[in-house]
Amino acid sequence: MSINPGSFVNEKIKRIPPSGIRKFFDLVSQTQGVISLGVGEPDFVTPWHIREACYYSLEKGYTMYTSNYGLPELREEIARYLTKFGLNYNPANEILVTVGVSEAVDLALRALTSPEDEVLIPDPSYVSYAPGAILAGGVPVPLRTYEKDDFKLTAQELKSKITPKSKILILTFPNNPTGAIMTKEDLEAIAKVVEEHNLVVISDEIYCELTYEGQHFSFAALPGMWERTVTLNGFSKAYAMTGWRIGYAAAPKEIIEAMMKIHQFTMLCAPIMGQKAALEALRNGESEMKKMVQSYNQRRNLILNGFKELGLKCFEPKGSFYAFPSIQNTGLTSEEFAERLLIEEKVAVVPGNAFGESGEGFIRCCYAASIANINEALERMSRFLKKL
Ligand code: PLP
């Protein structure tokens, strides 16, 4: 009898389509001399004092498990940090340190989703929410955002997608891939709908420090929203710490306890080395972080001016480190554009539709690349566009 090992795989997993960008990144890795505006990662190495704090902690023998919730002193620093956004959480039981925001997204979805619950997700947005909702037994429902609205989520769009099964709303601003932000007033309009329909909110604020206009505003700081919001944040983007894998969730204790149950039986705790480094980042990392943000802002202006000169229409991103120019007037699809740009001019960008259907007609360009590389990429793009 011939056995098909694939037949053993869980039906839910089979329903999740393979990542749209995998094929594309395979192509990138096989091509020599590529300038990448593809991967969403800081181009800085983690600041030295943070790395050094980790060395010292190893030297002192900190190599063991921590509390399931995370190091108490780290949770205290996180609680202190969040007060800057008007958020108050008890470090004893309202904060959970996780293995990156990635784990926090998964835990929040699994802790809150009952079978067939609908999870409302801005589109385009980060690639893990919809698969996470399916893995949790829920049904992802895209909420379209449009360039004409500066890619903000509108209350009107949210209302139009509400059904009796709607349960969870994901907010993710500053946004990956669009760079859109939501102001306090924008969020107030969303909060009204949330209250009216008794939704629970997962607010992924991983890019909050990368806000170039005004101040970041946390959804949970709005009246009546704290009780129904899980705020997610982490160290990967602001402190250039992607490889350390530290993030956290802050929420009312009943929700954190539920997330903790899953975390303790799956992950046990986040690695202590990363937690020690994160502690140093929060205690002494602000000035280095601000310098990195300033540098992203400089590069944001550079790439925006470059696109303008190329005649590529681009909404001004106010947060994160992505620009999301429209390629609609080239007559190519996002995938055709990205594939041809890679093959013909060796510049890697990500097709916008990898982040949801509303991303079709756009490409995501991560400008956390060197100024020389951004200039070279713009030159190559200019050559490419002239050929079309
Ligand atoms: N949330 C968003 C919006 C992201 O863009 C990313 C990574 O790109 C993550 C979460 C994952 O972050 P982490 O490295 O903390 O797992």
C-alpha cells in the first residue's frame, strides 16, 4: 500500500494558502547582486549597550527559565513604558512577555476565538493575522482600506462587515505594508462601532515608535476600550532586535491569564537572554532608538522624493518603515511588476497583494536600507519604468 504522508495533515492547515511571497523570496535568494527593499527588518544591528547587557547576563549565569509571564523586572519596565501612552497595567498579572509579537498575535487569537467567530482584519496588513485566525478556529474577514482614505480603517467599512458572528477586530497602525497611521479622532470613530457591537480588539502597535507625524495614540487609552483591548508591542522594530524574539501583550488579567495558559503549555517562557536585552533596551535605549527613527525618517523623505521624480504616485506613509507606491498606471499587476523588476533590474520589492486583495496595484518598499542602496534602487527603477 502506498502511503501519502500529506493525507495525515490537519484539514485546517491545508486550508491556509502558502505565503504569496515565498516563491518570490526564493527567486531573490537565487539572484546575484540584488538590492533588497523587500524584507521588513531594520538595517541596524542591535545597539551595543543592549548586546553588552546580554553578554553580562550570560557571564553572571542567567541561563534558566523565567516566570511564565516573563521576568518581573521586565514586566515592571513594560508597565512603566506603556504609561507614556496613557495605559496602566498591573505588571503582576496584566502583562505577558512573549516570543516576539508573532507569538502574542497567535496567543491573543487563540485565547479569544471560539469556533466560527469572525475576525475582522484591515486589508492590506501584516501577513500572519488571517492564517492565525484560521488556526484559532475563526473566520478571517477583510476590512478594505483605500489610498483615498490614506489607508485608514473607516468606521463605515467596519460597520459594513459586521454580522452576528463578528467577535474580534484587529487594529494594526502604524501599518505594515502601507505606513498608514490612525489618530485619536480616527480611533474614536472605530471605538463607537466596537462598543455598539461588543467587539474585542487586538491592537498590534509594534511600529508605534516609528511615527513621523504627531504622537502615536493607543486604542486602549480611549474611554471604555481598556477592558476590551489586548495591546501588543515588542522590540523587533524600534530597537532593531528582530532576532532576539521578544514581544509582549498587555490586557485585563482575565485575558492575559487565558493567553498565559496557552503560552505556558507551548512556549513555557520567552528566552531569558532576550528578556535581559529587552530590559536594557527599555531602561537605557531611548536615545539610540530615537536616532534610528530619525534616520528612517530621512530615508522616508528620500524614497518619497525619488518616487515623485519617477512619476510613481505614492501616498505619504506617516509611520513604520514602508512606502507603498501605486503601480496601477504601468498596466502590470503587482506580481508582474515585482517579478520583472527583480529579473530585469535586480531590485526586490514585495507585491502589494501579498498583504491582502486591497494591496493589488501597489508594491511594498522597505526603506530601512542604506541611502546608497535606496539611490541605486531608484535609479534601477527609473530604467525599468522607461522600458515599460
Ligand atoms: N506585527 C507586525 C505588524 C509586523 O510587521 C511584524 C513583523 O514584520 C510582526 C508583528 C512580528 O514581529 P516580531 O518580530 O515581534 O514577531
